[in-house]
Amino acid sequence: MKRIALGMQYDGSPWSGWQTQPDGCTVQDVLEAALKKFTRHEIATVCAGRTDAGVHAIEQVIHFDTDISRETASWVRGVNAFLPPSIAVRWACEVRRDGADDFHARFSASARTYHYVLYNHPVRSPLLCGKVGWVFRPLDESNMRIAARALIGMHDFSAFRASQCQAKSPVRTMHEIDIARKGNLIVITLRANAFLHHMVRNIVGSLISIGIGKKPADWLKEVLEGRDRKYAAPTFMPDGLYLAKIEYDQKWQLPQQDPDLLPWR
């Protein structure tokens, strides 16, 4: 048996998230159907991080086991032949190792990076529909940066955790948060060892409350320390959220791509 890793991109707008559902309208369902058509075998996939409905991926990483031999380029071209335009395999790599050191898309990951893209303009843009979150009030990104500092480090992120989150612990380590403006676009980049369900969208919603002047910058620290979801802002829309990069030990030699190569730049 071989273990194959795939790097994928997808526009999450048409899909009900990553994880398989009875209606078959998820990225995982469509990918596994494409793999079956290409290999003529049932193949079960494991992803690095489940994305919700409407959430996009610049680079999602998945793995599966198979006894079928193909060149890596054939996995890319062959599977893509059966995928819709909104989903694509970007690279493939054999990662099977003997013993307990087998590669695992989720458990071998050391960090994840997400981008949230905000369109900050009085009038919404139909050309960016489904690709960005929209805020019509002016945002003060300087105050948002000051507030975000409170989230850096190891913390209990219960205040930003969805009620349906299945993680055993709410403790995560936030490595960095960057907030950059380019004209009417504000890109919030969050890098952590792992994220809780809706954690990014809940943090973004709270940062927006600060950016529009509804809350002071030091409010975010109070929310974090309160460890209660009711203290944070509502969950923000999924449209502008992109899973950008999954980090792994270099020993796996994955042909990963630059997470800064954003599709809107």
C-alpha cells in the first residue's frame, strides 16, 4: 500500500464544506467520486483541516492509501479530469513511510495559516461576491492590530469556539496575526498550531467590532480571558475565509506552494 498526499485548491462557494454529507454536495464527496472514476476503486480521504460551507482553500492537504501505482503527474491530471472547475488538485506526492512515522494530513501538521479578506467600502462589489467579507463602515486597521496582540501565544480560546466544536481542548497557540490593507481590501492572516471550529470567523467578527469603533482595542483581551462565547461578536460570514497553508516537517518533501500567492492579487 502507498500513501499519497494531494495539495488542493477550491472555491468553497458552491459546496457545503469539506466533510462528506448525505446529499453529496461537499468537496470531500466530489473528490472521492473523482478518485473512484480515475482508479475504479473506492478511496477514503483524510484532510488537514475541515472547512465550512462557503470557505475556500488556497492549499488544502489530503492523504489516502492505495495499492495503485501512478506517476505523480498522472494523479494530478487524472483526478482533475473528473473534478468541476471550482475544485482542482495542484500537486501529488507519495509519502508512505514504514512503521509509526507514517505521514498523516492532519496529525503530521505543525501549523495552519488562514487568510480572511475584507472588502471595506460603502458599496458592495458584485465582482467579489462570495470571495470576500464586506464591511461598509470604515475600519481602523491600526486599532485592530493593537487588539490582536492579546491573542498571540498559548491561550484558552473558548470565547471564540463554536458550540458544536468537537475538539477535546480549547487551548491553542496563536503564532501570529497580521492585518494588512491594500486599498479597499484588508487581509487578516492568522497562523496557529491548530484552530477550533469557527475560531477564525469569530475572531474576525470581534476585530471588526473594534475596527468600526463599536468596541475599544482592549475589549478583545477581556473577551479572551472571559472564556465564554457569549462575550465575543457574532460569527462573521464565511465568504472571505481561505485556508492558505498547512505546515509539515521538511522530511516529507511536499511540493507545497507559496501561501502568499493569493488568487485576487
